[in-house]
Amino acid sequence: MKSKRKHPLRRLLVLLIILGAVVYAGIVGYVCIREGSVLKTVPEADNYDAIIVLGAQVTPDGSPSVQLGWRLDAAYEAWQQKPVPIVVCGAQGGDEPMPEAEAMEAYLLRKGVPQSNILKDPDSFNTNQNLQNAAALLSSLPDIKTVLIVTSDYHLPRSLAIAQDLGFDACGMGSPCKPEYWLKNHAREALAWCKYWGKKYLHLPLE
């Protein structure tokens, strides 16, 4: 009799696993659709008064990772179109030799961006903190109405959603990610969206 009782529970468990997989795949699809929609719009120089670059991994020698370098290259191209203040964001992770913001600043200085054009946030550990700290840094500058957020393509839609929640008037520019990391990045971003919705709509104490 015991084995017979277990069968419905096993079927229910399998059903829940399948349902969870389908929902998760749907969220990944949502991420891709949002990404494609955002990337269709290319910001023009007249549309932003400051640039915010979101951090990513710094290598052991203190140089930006490939992904972070691509973000900084995109930001530099935008700055060349319109030399506005650039905020670089990112704290020091446990496996990083320095705060991401410091490595980002050094990279932009080498490319020719003046020190006076760069603002640093070396204290933020996630996207929400990146944007909150960037807002605080920009609040002391006059005539900052619209910001250009630069990050990796898969990360851009959620970054813009958070910026909107924080009251930013923002547009975005997405840099590419390595093709071999496409699935990993989008799978992780789907989980990040779940966390974002949990905090925003369910007020869960998630960090």
C-alpha cells in the first residue's frame, strides 16, 4: 500500500519540476525579447547628459575582463560623441585586486578621457547600488537630465527598469557578450529578474 501512495506524490513532483522548467524557460525568453526591444533604439548624443557604466569582473592583473572592456569601449564611443561626465561603478569582489571602478577609471584615462570627466563609485556590489550611488554622485552636477546607462546587452533591460524605479530619465547602450557565455548569462539574468520582481512586487528582503 505504501508504494501505491507514493506514486501520486512522485507524479506531482515530476509535474512541478516540468512546470518550473517551462516557467523558467519562459522567463529566459522574456529576457531575450526585452533585450531585442531595447537594443533596437540607438541613443543619439542629444539624448544624454551623463554616462553611467556598470561594473563587471576585473582580472587578477587589475585590467578589465573582456566583458568589462567592451562596456568601457562602448561608453568611450558615446563619450566621444558627447564629452559628458562618466560614472564608473563597482566595488571590489573577493577575487579582484581592486575595486572595479578604479580599474574602469584607469582604462578610460588610458583612452584619453580627462580625469575631470570621471566620477567613481567604488562601493556598490549590485545593479541597484550602482545606480543609487551614481545618482548621488550626479546630483551635485548641474543640468543632468538624462543619463545613458552602458552595460552588457543581456543586462541592459533590467538596468533600465531599475533606473526607472529610481526616478532616472534614462536611455541605454548595450555592449556584446562572448557567444560561448550567452546561455549562462541569460540563464543568470532570468534569475536576476525573478529577484527583481520579488523585491519590487512582493517586497521580499532580497539583496
